[in-house]
Amino acid sequence: MKKGLHVLPCLLAGAIILLLLYSCASMGSPSGGPRDEDPPRFVRGNPAPGSVNVRGNRLEIEFDELVNIKDAFTSVVVSPPGASVPKVVSSGRKVYVNWDDTLRGNTTYTVDFGKSIIDVNESNPLGNFSYTFSTGPCIDTLMVSGIVLDAATLEPQKGMLVGVHRADAPDSAFRTLRFERASKTDDMGRFTIRGLKGIPYNIFALGDVNNDYRWDNPAEIIAFYPKPVTPYAEPGTASDTIYDLKTGAVDTVVGRSRTIFLPNNLLLSAFDAGYRQQYLVKYERPDSMRLSFIFNAPSRSLPSLSLPDYIPGDKWYVAEHSLKNDTVTYWLADNRLVHADTLRVALRYQRTGKDRTLDYVTDTLVMARPKVRVPRQPKRKTRKQAEQDSIEAEKKRWINIGTNLSGSFDVYAPLLIDVPEPLVALDTSMVRLEQNIDSVWHRLPMPPVMRDSAGNVRRYMVRPQLDYGCEYRLSIDSLAMRGLTGRYNKGYSQAFKVKKREDYATLTLRLTPDTVRGFVEVLNMSDIPLARRSVKDGVVVFPYLSPTDYYARFVAHADSLQEFSTGDYDLRRQPDDVYYYPRKLSLKRYDRSEQWDLNALPVDRQKPEEIKKNKPDTKQVVRRKNKKNTGQHAEEDEESDYFDVSRNPFDNNPRSGRRN
């Protein structure tokens, strides 16, 4: 018994140990520690960075962890570009760049990887990584930097190709020759072109759709700097701040010598030249009365229409068109044509030829009247069905009138009258405007009833002088209108009430300098213009805004037309300069007057972040700032340190290079 008593505790102890071991084993995998947020780090390369007299056509780069190449074809830019694109691949911890062709002699080569190099585990990108070597005895070390913004909206242009040609290159080089050296913009629209000589260059940006490093497609977005730029370098001093990791306080400020590469604040304003190939996209006969044509691009004139098989009268159609003439509808006014099952139409218009010039062509088109499927009628209609058919038949006898009137009408808005078909007659004396005063309707002098000048022949407009908070009524007598089909209108009457003064807010902007010419647009949260007014003596007033939040931009435009003018490379004309008011304008409770200094902020910091569409990836910026705080910044080489994506390149001169 004593022996058994000694054995029992031992067995119990062993069982407990086994249970504990099993419990520990079943708890799952141990934690791998904090999430890896560091990008891959460069270890070595062959040839080494900065090597000279390089032979061969292969570059091998090793990192401290497993890496991948993301979007190599679109993200990696090799300068100078060759006839064939180098192959960029990753394997394990290495990245390889292989050229099919022999490298040029006495040439500095730069491979800009952008953010294409990422680690395998967490996909952390190695931002703005570039590699330089030379096939000759020396390396061209100069560089220029700047930013590419959309000219009309100041949106950062991500992924645009930015390149250079020597200033003594022919004017056609942008169209016919590959860039001598190139880079791509990052997610903030910023760029650095490396490996330059101390000679003048012309600088361009290109939305390179076909990846041929030249502007051979006029539909591609472009930008060009207005004058040649000569790169240079000068000595400077950088301050590194090291923080105490425990307290967060500044521990040490270290100054170090560095080389500053200039210019580093170039602004390229990107624009669409507006080129579109012109051709007939679609034609149809949606009903017996209409012939419809849709074109691919705007046109300055309407196409001409003829009928080879008919000799119609003088006014056998009424043309209706969109504002830019890219959609045209012909309403048939001849009953013979309306009832014809098919029409052979000769359409003469301008079409883009092989050399991209507009030539007049004539297309002969067969346009058939659509077959109307008649619904099968029941043998005997119910009384309800008969009444409904009678109502529908009565509606079809008359022209239906539509307006924009409502119970809450804007004091400045025109009255719009819409009809379903063109009118051949309109008796404006039968159109009346009345005001309700003490419950009695008083007739007012009727302003002119005008047809819409934008090409919509079925819309009419009246611009009366209305008073805040008053009630009005628009009346149109029956038989005042006669349509193309011979139908008349029934009587129409609609009362409406104008908004009160307190339903509006007034925004006044006083621009500096007050000599600027152009117009201001009030924008909503989607960066869409809601109102537009010209600036006079530096002041612009918007009196009829709803009390809500707005934004504003100014377009420096020379003539009286309130329309943004794009650039023209052939004429060396830059697009209109655009400025954004840098803050939200809240008009929720009161009228507002603001002073607006157009040059108070650098151009790339003017547009409020809330309405920017191309927002940068801040992860890389935060990582770089953290490296600075922990003193790691000093480990970076001079070239990488120069272009800091968290720094504004225009801080040293807000408007430098914009309007030279």
C-alpha cells in the first residue's frame, strides 16, 4: 500500500505535465511579431551602382529579403530608351534587367523602378528607387525635378512619362524621336530625371499610351515646359533631426553637407489637345419622323443632307443638334418622306483621313422606318379598357407641354418650355405671365419667348424679372402652338413661387493682384462648376448661391469668353493658368466676403484635399518621416535623399517656372 501511495503522485504529476504540454501544443502557431512595414533594402549590385566602363547587357540587383516586381512594363523606365524594351524580372532576393541589344558606348544608363519593387510577404514598396551606371569613363550626374498637374483642375498626374530632348534638337523631335532620358511621375505627380549633362534641354510630359516614348498619337495628353532648362548643382546643407524614442523630444539636430541639384521646382501643366478622329459612329431612324446621326467628335458645321430618290420641297426637314454638333437629328416635314418605308439618304460631312486631316466625304445610307408591333387586341374590350384607350387616343391628339416650374423657383432662373416636336407656329400673344397680389392675378409685361440657341429646336426660353418670395403663374392658351405633325396644344397653366431672399447667400471674392483677367467658378464637393462669373477690377460676386459649402477656382483667361483654353504645342501656347482657393467656403449661415491672394500658396498646394481625386499613397511618406526621426535618414545615399516625396518641391519659390 505504501508503494502504491508513492506511485500515485508520480502518475498524477506525469499526467498533468502531459496535459500542459498538449495544451501548449494546441494553442496554435506562435505570433510572428509586429507587422513588417519596412521596404526591401538594397544590398549589392552587379555592376555596382555608379560603375563606369560597364560591359555586357545585364544588371543584377540584390536585396535583403525576397522581392517581386509589380507592373514592370508600365512602372520601370530605362534611360536612354532603346529600340526594344529591356526585360525586368525578379527571382528570390534579386532583380534582373536584361537588354536584348548592345548598350550604347559612353552613355550613362539609369533604371528608374518607381515603386515597382515590393517585398514578397507584405508587398511593401521600395519607393523612388533608381540605379545608375555608365558604359563610358564618367557618369552624367545632373538631374531636374518637378511636378505634373492637370492644367484645368490642378490634379496630380500619376504615371505620366516625363522626358527630355536636347534644346538644339529639331522641333519635330517630340513627335518623331524617343526621349533621350525619361522618368515617370509618382502618385503625387512628382518626377526626377537623372543622368543629365550640363546642357540645355527641352522638357516634356506625355501620357504615353503606346509606350514608344514620343508623341505620335495626337489623342495623348501632353505638357511642355515653355523654355529650355539647363541642369546644374550647388553645395548645400541639410539638417537631420533625431528624436528620443522614449520621450519623443528632439535629441539632436545634425547638419551635413549635400549637393542640391537644380532646377527642382519645374511645373508642367498637362492638357488634352482635343484631337478626336472624326467619323460617323451611328445612324438610325428611331421613328417615321426622325433621322438621327451620331459622330465621334465635335464639328464646327452641320452635315448636309440630300435624297437621291426624291425632289422634296424647300423646307423638307428641321435640323436639331447638340451644342458641339456631334449629334444631329433631322425632323422630316414632308408627309411623303414620313410615310416612306425606306429612305436613301446622301450624307456629306467631314471625316478624318489617313494623314489625320479632315476631308469631305459623302455616305449613301439606307434608313428604314421601324416596324411598329401592334399589340393583339382582345375580341371584346371591357369598359375600363375602352375608357383607357380613349384617354390615350385623346392625349396623342395634343402637344404635351413641359416646363421647369416648381413650387420653389430660383429668382434668377429662366422659364423653360419644352415640346415633343418642332413647332411650325407659335402665337406668343397667347403666352401670359401673371403675379398674385393680394389673391388677385395681375398680368405682367411678357418678355420675349426665344428659341434655345444651343440647337434644341423643341425648347423655348423666357427670362422675366422676378421678385423674392412672390407667386407667379405661367399660362399658355390652347391652339397657341402648332407642331410639325399638325397637332395643337391644349391649354396650360402653372403657378410657382419664387424663393425668398434668405434662401440665398452671396459670395464676394477680392482677388490679388487686382489686375488679373479671367473668370471664377464656384464648385461643389465633386469639383464640378455650379456658377461662373467674370472678374472685374479684381472683384467677383455670386449673389444667388444656396446656403451650403463651396470651393472656387480662378481661370486666367484673356478674352471675354468664359471658357478654359487648352494648350497648343505647334503654336507653343500654354493652357490657361488655374488657381484654387485653398479652403472650403461655407455659406450656411451668412453672406461671405474673402480676400484671395492667388500666389499665397505654391500651385501644387492650392487645391483642397477634400476635392482632390488623385490622392497620394501616404504610406511611403510616413515611412520616410519615421526613418528621419530614428536617424536612419543619414544612411541613404545623396541622390535618393535629394528627392523627398514628403517635401514640397515649390517651397523655395512658389511660382518659379510656371509662367516664364
